[in-house]
Amino acid sequence: MTSQLPGPLVDDVWLAAHLGDPGLVVLDATALLPSPRHDGDHRCASGRPAWAERHLPGSRHADLTGDFSDRDAPYHFTAPAPEALAAALARLGVGEGDAVVAYDSAGGIWAARLWWMLRAIFVPAAVLDGGLEAWEAAGHPLSSGVDADPPPAVTPVTPVPRPELWSDIDEVTAISRGERPGTLVCALPAAGFEGTAPTRYSRRGHIPTSRSLPGRELLDPTGRVLPDSELTARVDALLDSADSPVVLYCGGGISAAATALALTLLGREDVSLYDGSLEEWSEDPARPLRLGA
């Protein structure tokens, strides 16, 4: 029987009590994305080798640079088609009726990305608050090595797409120009928003009319999501109920997923993610970018 997830976020105590439950699959979503050394410096790599060194017992690695992205797309980390995502899940032993807890070793943004993609096809999923570090700090055991046994054969999930959770460049353009309602929110760190730090993409800055709500600033120093009171204060300082719908973006749709998780925890259902984000937007010099706060 599948464990009933208590919400989009679970803590180490809950997961330790349910680890190994039938129908609950734990996936490590870590990928490697070093800070750019200069504009246009886009380096990324699979987190599988790090997962093999140390991971939650029984977990499997979901490669967001491989099976869990559309490798035929022109941009990094593009979400795969629903059927391709269901097939990738099946190869990791996630099938119809299963639930997923995602975690990472990088502050939760990769786990949030996987959670958002699964949410977008109605697969029950949650993020482990604090990820690998919180699990280890609490004294829970870790494993190493690659399991020689293949994942169990499963009936692939039947994806139920939720297109309202994604926005495309035409929608973002219309919102930026004031041609349709909506609020653009950039989840990059402040230096990325302001254009004062190197970018992985062709140009620096943010999409005009955007507001800044960095995904990592919604976490405490241990990588856990801020308490509800602090989270509410930060979000309320930027958004109110009239700022709807909210379209999130970053460089490649990763940090934006962390901000999406925070907004979802606060009960907002008017949130979508611009998957192409600045990698797509910055490619065309005709699309404006603004510098400064």
C-alpha cells in the first residue's frame, strides 16, 4: 500500500518512519551546475557519481541531465514530454499508484524541480526538507555503491498533463508587455537578477517588469524551507492576491521550482513555471533584458 504523503514537503522523521514502505520510491535528483566563471559558461553534469558515493538507503538516482530532461530540446533541463517522463520513472521502478520523495545534496532546488515535473503529470510527490544533509545530521544511515539488482518491473504511470503549470515564451512576453495579466518573478540570486555577476547565458539581467524572489533565500542555513511565518513575510512583501497569476523563471527552471514549492506550501495555486527561462529568453537579442534592482 502506498504511503500517504502528508504534503509537498516531508521531514527526515516522517521519511525514516516510512522508508521501505511498498509504493514509496525515494529519488536523488542531484545534478552538478557550477557557478559560471564568465558569461556564457554553462557547465553541468550528472549527480549520479556523487549519489553512488553516499545516498539514502534504497534510493535511486533520477538524472536531470539525462532521462529526466528532453535531450532533443535546444535548452538544458527542458522538461521531457509526459510519456517520456513516465517511461523514465518506470525505469527507476516508479509505476502506477506509487509515490515519490525527492531529495538532493544541493539545497533542495533539484528535488523541487523533480517534484514540479511529477506534479505536472499528477504523480504523487514530495520533497525531503533539508535533503541529504538534514538526513545525515539527524543521524540516519547512509548507503554507498550501486545496487546490483535492477529496479522492479512496474506498470508505467498514466500521465495526466497539467499544462497550466507551465508557461511559454509567448505568455511571458505578453505579461512583460502588459498585454495580459500576470506577475513575473525571477528566482535567481540578487546578483543574477541585477546583472552584476557572470551568467551562464548570452546576456545578463532580468525580463522587464520582473520581481525578485530568489529560491535559495527561502531556505534556512541548513537547507530547510523557512518556517511558515518567515516564508509568509517574505512572499507578502513581494506579492499579494492581486498579483495573479504568478509566472516563475530563473536561468533554466531549477531555482524557480524551489520558489514554486514555497508558494505552493503557502497555498497559492496560481503559479506556473517558464521552462525555457533566461537560457531561451536571452538567446534573441531582440528580447529586452533589464539591469539593476
